Amino acid sequence: MTIRTVRQSTLLRLLGLLLAALLLLSLLFGSQAIPLYQALQQSLADTPGVLGIILTQVRLPRSLIALFAGASLGLCGAVMQSLLRNPLASPGLIGSASGAALGAVTALYFGLTALWAPLLPLGGILGALAATALVWLLAGRNASVLTLILAGVAVNSFALASISLLLNLAPSPYAVQEIALWMLGSLANSSLDNLWIMLPGTLLGWLLLWHSGRPLDLLTLGEETSRSLGVDLARLRRRLFLATALAVGSAVAVTGSIGFIGLVVPHLLRPLVGHRPSRLLSVSALGGACLLLAADLLVRLLPVQTELKVGVLTSLLGAPFFLFLIVKGRRQYP
Amino acid sequence: MTRLVGSALTLDLGGRRIVDGVDLQLGPGELLGLIGPNGAGKSSLLRLLAGLLEADSGEVRLDQCLLADYGAGERARRIAWLPQQAEVHWPVSVEMLVGLGRSPHLGDRQGPGQGDRAIIEQVLRQTGLLGLRQRPFPTLSGGERARVLLARALVTQPQCLLADEPVAALDPAHQLDVMELLGDYCSRGMGSLVVLHDLALAARFCSRLVLLHQGRVLAAGPAAEVLTSANLARAYGIAVDPACLFAHPWRRIPPAAGPGG
């Protein structure tokens, strides 16, 4: 038995092409198909027409938010799985996703969004940073992987319990509905404002992940051996935690919780890169962006009365697919 | 001149004294055997010398400078550490795993160059792994895994190799191969500290032995001085005729006369 992999450049090119195609489709199709040329012309005109406004104010932010959020989820999923050497790790494991949800829900609960709409995603990003910092402090400086995971589970449970408390105490059924629907995860309310709010955290997070491939490769040999090969483990963890808090926090703050992308995408692509952590990163980012764009496109095109939330769709399709991967993998490595 | 020196090293873990005032010197070109019963503190001593654990007292010096003052990268280029337990978390290929040993010599974003690839190729050949290079690690046997991890440590081309039971999982012929290979590297200047349980193998290949017992050095020096009946009785609680230890029982059959020619 030997390892067969697709060449990295070929894989990146294929995924890049797929992403470009999905981005184009995402701009063209929705509740109403728009002719691109006409819409472009209109959006560039001095007084943009309806089509132009749909393109630049609705479709473009929605598509780009899907792209950035999906890429962050895929990328950080790959990072967390490699850092913790656990294929079941998700980007939200260390508190970023639930913290972001709690921050955003708190903003909704206290009606801060009525004062200024961007307070919702800003609260989310703040929540993600706070929850991740809490996991970091709870686990301690030289925590084992198990301690980190347990601290993550504890903080996640606490954040979810706090969200339940806010739902419980919500002043009106409308507030409950607003919070519950936001939690499901959707790109339907994407605006250019939201795009600008998520962009700095997302890009800063990605930047922090630059050059993290080598140490993640070395971690394949275990933490002690990687240290003997020159990896500063505490510093690496700190950097990757902050990056995940920023990137995933920014994504969740704007879109709500979108499950399974960060878990499934790295899992699916790992065999194609020979299980090598450093090669998984860029590939998972592209894969995550493709998957979220495709899921959002599907949500828009499904002929149903109430538009499905994209978070519902990814979980609905993701869970059985994940099971399929597990059953398939069971035979490979007993 | 000695290269790696541990002086009065002491380590407490969980309220127990694991290493107790150990002095140890490893010179260039030396193949030093570290022997002693289970729980004598051999692996902990190796971790102290590799800079992976911090001693409660005492110090480790590498070329006269404190090991703790070396940067992580510089230390990784000079000292390679091979743990007892194989720990590999993804089913990556043999070639990729062995290649990881070159990382300390590479820049942040720089891949292995022609020189690095030649070294990897050479070590794969020396450890008999050329035919396995594309195999995923989990599909290898225990002995093959041990050779892959040894190859990973050798491609670093360190000044000092600290190897924890590198031959424990190997068949007799491969034990000879690995010990001869280590001897070969040492003859070209590398210093090796190797934990061994096969006393006859240690007597045959090591230039010097250190016998550890309950965290202390019970005896150190040439094999004949260390492997005495009294020392072995005290350390292991066994009665051995040292003469047997100095007649290591197997040799490799020359290829021409080997089975099947």
C-alpha cells in the first residue's frame, strides 16, 4: 500500500476554479436571476438601477461574506485538527464560535442593535475573543491537549447555557424569535456594513496563520518531539488560538452558527494531500469557501415557502456525510 | 574535549526524585551506552540533556555554553532526541516523516533543497527504508516504525544524538544494522547517548557505559568495568557471568553465503 496524492498545485487550481465558478453563480442566481452585464452597467451608472443595487448591495456582500466565512471555518478547522491532532476537533472547540454567539445574542437581548446595527457583529467578535481567552486561562500555560479540550467544552457549555438564559429571560416572543433565528446561521441579512466589520478580524486571523504549516507538520511527531525539533509550543498555541478567535469569531458574529463546515472540509480533503497538515491549510480554506457558497446558493434556489437557513442546511447535510466518512475510514485503518 | 555535559543533574517529578545528582559527559565521536533497570531514570535523564525538561538543580552545557541559553532552532540543529514511544498522529508517508528531521535546517517558508533531499535519500538507504518511502506510517511493522523514527533523527545530522531504546523493537539482524550505523555516524564525529537493555549488545558496540540505578550513576566507564557481577546484581538483582556478556552471540552471515545466495 502506498500513499497516492493529487499534486498540490493541481488541487489548488481546481478548487480555485470551482470557487470562481460558484462565486459567479452566487452573484447571478437567487430569488431572481439577474443578467450580469446589464446589472454591471447599471451599478456603474450615476443613478444605479434596481439590478445594479441588487448586485452591489445584496448579492456581492452576501457572496463575499459566504466566501470569507467559509474559508475561515475550513482553514481554522484544519488548524485546530492539526494542533490538537484530533480529527474531531472543530474550529469552535476552543470557544470562538459559542463565544461569538453569546456576544451577538447579548447585543440582541439588550436591544443594542436598534441603537446601531453593527453592535451585533462587534459584540460577537468581542465574545469570541473573551471566550477563547477564558479557555486559554483555564487550561494554563503548559496544558495537555486533553486539558485544552476539556476547558473548551466547559466554556462552550457555559456560553450555550448563558444563551439559553437570555432566551429564557427575553422580554417578548419577538425577541426570542429574533435570537433563535439568528442562532440558526444565515447569510440572508448580509450587508456591505457586515462585510466591512468581518474583514479586519478575518484577514488578521489569516495573517497570523501564515507560516504555521511547518510547526503543524512537526506536531505530527507529538508535542515533545516537535519541541526537540525547535517548535515553541506555547507560542504556537497562543498564535493559533488568537487567529481562530479572530477569524471564526468574525465569521460567526456576522453569519450566526454554521455547523460542520470546519469539521467536514479538512476531513474530506486530508487524504488528497497525503494527510500532511501544512498542505491541508490552504486547500481547506478554498474548500470551506466553496462549500459555504454552494450551500448558500442551494438555500436560495430551493423552491420552499420560507427560505431555509444555511446553517440548518449545512448541519442537515453535514452530519450524515460525516457519518459516511467515518464508516468509510473504518475499513482503511483498523 | 567533551561536547554535552550534564553536571549534578537532579529532577523531582510528583514528589519523587527521578534523577539524583547525575554527572555525564558525551564527547564527539563517542557511542555512549546508558543502561539500568526500568524506572532508573534513563528516559528522564535523556530529556534533561535534550532540554525538554528543566532540572531542579544542576546544569547542562553544550560546547561550554548553558543549553538553556541556546535558541530552540540552534539546539534542534545540534541535538536530536529520539523518544522511546513512536508517536505519529496522521497516516503520513515514510518519506515525509523522515524529511521532518531536516526542518531545523530550513528557513520558515523554505522547502527542502537539493542538499536536504540527498541527505534524506542517503539515510533512507542506510536504514533500509528505500522500498517503504511511500508507505503510510500506520501500515508499517513495529521494527520498521522504529527505523523510520531513527532515520528522522539521523537526517538532522546532529552533533549529539540522544536515542531512547532505538533497537528495542528490532529483530537481531536489524539490531546489528542499527548499532553499526550508529557506530558509523559516531566515527564521523557525532556523539551518541543510547539507552539499551541488551547488555551484550551494549558491551559489543559502546565505547563507554553508564549504569543508572535509582536515579544515580552506579558505575561508568569501559564495559569491562561497568558490567561486573557485583554491579549487575545490585542494579538488576540478577546473577550474570560477565564473560557471557562479552561474547555477543550472533554475527551476520556474509551475503554470498546467506540463505538463497
